[in-house]
Amino acid sequence: MKTLIKGGHIVNEGRISDGFIVVEDGNIIEITRQQPEASFDETIDASGCYVLPGIIDDHVHFREPGLTQKADIDSESRAAAAGGVTSYFDMPNCVPQTTTPEALDEKFRLAATKSHVNYSFFYGATNDNADSFALLDASRIPGVKLFMGSSTGNMLVDRQQSLERIFKSCRLPLMAHCEDTDIINRNMQEVQQAWGEDPQVSLHALIRSEEACLASSRKAVELARKYGTRLHIAHISTAEELDLLGGQITAEACVGHLYFTQLDHERLGARIKVNPAIKTPVDQFLLREALNDGRISVVGTDHAPHLLEQKQGGCVKAASGMPMIQFSLVTMLELVDQGVLTIERLVELMCHNPARLFGVVGRGFLREGYRADITIVRPHAPWTVTKDIIESKCKWSPMEGHEYQWCVERTLCNGQTVYHGGVVNDAVLGEEISFNHSLS
């Protein structure tokens, strides 16, 4: 099958240019300024649209296996496709946790028949599994995920000896959730004494505080520099943590922390309760600034669906996490319209840099010879988020009722249209992502 994409503004590697993209057998075979003379099986008219590399989301929780009442690979990869996301890296805190090579293999097996976009999975670190890192096939996974803060079950790594062993043993990128559990527990006791057993959710940022984030991130950075570990700090949420970054220390910002502030809890309640907490307008402003000066390398979602009934209550009872993958790109495009960043920088943060940092092979750029993961977006096309268009299994979003000015017109994954005109093509399945960590 040979496809021509014509008429769009191509955004790639820091430039916007008009041209034509030729796709054959799932690959980009030509990018040219001149109309190709060959005949095509399909012509996609992208006039008035921007043509981007497919978005790579480095941080999602698709909940399969074991938590599929909330979400599953099928439903959340549909949401990804509808949001212009063509590749994702899923996290290990499912049931069973992805902390053995066998559990990792099972997730790949599930995704091969269920995922509508490209996929890979982080391996989870625990207090006692660092020896298993050597058994992993580094070409199949983006890295190792470490929870250095309050988590569930055996995913919390809180022993100094275990942390030392993990940082010393991990030769892959190490993505860390950094919050200090002792500080969080102390803050929770103080807030409960003042506000009762289940404090209102607007106090969440006092419990999962800037101090808790900074203390944990500092410890992670110290260990990474001690052992030469390639550290990627997940969902950075405070201005102070930005000063820790540089060299082999990189960071991800999540759309929720860039778009909302803790003041939005008054309007949205626990729908935007996440860990680490969404913080002050000052933190948001400085995180947005860091998108442009290179301190923040990647924008992801931490897409984490829960059933809506699980989001009821306050700081104790309401679950933390929100579904965002379907609306991440259009939300960031709204920030483009507001002058927070350019569309060229958006593509760096959501396509090029995830590919670079994790050594993704053949994706993340519009280049001849690369897989044809392509997202076409249209400006000046207003639409409103309603429950019926939500693809995530949980069927709610903090963006319900919000009017966007950009829409995802079409998503191509490996050259196949997986989303167009509001419809996900269920027949399309994604591919396993390959990695070359010597490139990262």
C-alpha cells in the first residue's frame, strides 16, 4: 500500500515546512517539496493542518493485567490513538507487578493482540530484585521504573542498601517517582489533626509537599551521580527540583502539572488529585518556563484511570491519578496558542526527545526510512469534550465540558490510519517498540 500525505505544514526537527510525505509498507519512503508523480493507493489531503511525528507518551498506566475494571490495553490504546499518541511506555504497578522477566513477557503477549498503537513496558524495581536487571532484554524496554515514594505493595523502595544496589546495577535509563514517604506521613498526621480523618482534597499539596518532592529528588540525583546512572525524574512538579537537572539527569513534566494548579481543586475536586500533587501557580509558571530552556526534556501524561466512584472523597479516600492521554496533545496545543511554547518545541518534547532519551529505534521523527507514525492536527476547529467521545474505559475526564480549538484529524500508526473523523479503527494493531540504548 502506497500513501501520499499532501498539503500539510510539516513540523519536524525544529522547522515548519510545506511538502509531501510518501508512505509505503508502513515506512516513510520520501519527504519532498515537490508533488510526486507516482500513483498512490491512498491520498490524504492535510490542507490547513499540521503534520507531526506520532506522539510518544513515556508514562502511562493502562492497568492490565489485574486492574482491568478501570482500564485495559485495548481501551486505553484506543484513547491514545484518538489523542494522536502512536507509542506508549506502560508502568509496572499492575497485578501482578512487572517485577520479574516472566511478568514482563506476559505484558508483551497481551499487548501484541490488544494494543492499537505501539507499545513497550517499564520493568519495576523492588527492594530485592536488582539482580534480575541483568536478565532483561534491553532492546525491548525503555528502562527501569523506581518508586522512591509512597506506593502500593512491594513497589516502594525505601531501604538505602536497596537503592544503592539499584542505582549501581541499572545500566538502562532509570525513571524515578520521587516523593519522600516519611515527610508525606508526617504532613498527613499534621493535616489530619487540623482537618479530620479525610482532609479536603485542596490540601493534597500540603501533604505531598514541595519539601517531600525535593528531598527525594535530591537523594535520587546524589545516587545517580555517585554511580553514573542515567536518571529520568518522572512528573516533576516543583520549581526547586528544576535546579537539580542537567547532564545525565533529565526530567518529565506531565500535562496535568502544566495545565492545572492546586487552585483548580476548588472547581474539579479529586478529579485532578494526582501524585505528586499539582502545586502552586508559581510552580506551574516556572515549569512552563523550563519547557523552553531545556531543563524539562519530555512531556508525558502519567495517564492513570480510576473508576469515578474511586475518585470520591478527600486526601485519604479519593484515588490519585487521572486519565489524560486522549487530550494531552490538544491541551499542549492550547498552550501553544497561549504563547507558552511553540509547536516546534512541542514536537521536541513529545516526539523527538522521548525517542532520543530512551533510544527508540526508527520512530519519533519524520525521516525517510522511519516507521510512518504520523499525527495530523487541525487548528481553528472548535469542539467540546463530552462523555460520549471518551475512549478510556473509566468514561470520565477532567476536561469534560472544555472547548478545544485544535482537533486530532488523523492518526497513522505504522502507515495505517488508526484514527480518523472521530473513529478508532479496531482492526489496526501497533507494534512492539525497539530500543538501542547506546543512542540514548
